[in-house]
Amino acid sequence: MATRTTRTTRTTSGTSTRRTFGGTALGFGPAALLAAHAAARIPLAHARGEGGTFVFGRSADSVRLDPATVADLESFRVTDQLFDTLVQFEGSSTDLRPALARSWDISPDGLTYTFRLR
């Protein structure tokens, strides 16, 4: 059987209480323990072959849905999923890769772009 110990120490800044269970200090409260236990038992996403409901929580509503004018993260997340772009960034670099455009040419003066769509 595991042992539970409560140790109280007095310091110059106040009193500190530390509980140990089986020799291990618990640095989180009962609410965190219950949440972790519930999360381990309840699947976050349950994939089925048919029907069902998908619930998605966001921190805020979208402010705009025009991809040319979005300035907040929530609006960007939605417009990024709604609209396809001609080109995309390659990973975390600034190199471009094709998206809707199969390929593109840039005029010698850099003012005209010609895209060939897929």
C-alpha cells in the first residue's frame, strides 16, 4: 500500500505545503487529475464509417471571410480552408510551390504573371 505524506515548511516568504503520494510530489490539483482521467477514458474524436457529429471549438468567431483582408488568426483559419490559392509556401520557407496553378511564368520586367491552372 502506498503512503501519503504531508510536509509543511516555514520559510521567510511564508508557509509551503507539499503532499507526496508514494514518495512522489503531486504538483497539480484534484481538478487536473479528474480532467486527465476523463480525457484518458473519453475519445476526443471517434471515427465511424457513417454519420455522426463533429464538434469543433474555437477561441473566437471569424471577423472577416475575405482572404485578402483577414488580419486575425480565427478568420485566417476559416478562409484558408474555404479558398484555394494559386501557389503555396513550401513548408516554413518562403519558396513557392504550385497549388491551383500547375506552373507560372513571370515577365522579364516582373509586372506580369501568367498562371497555368490544373
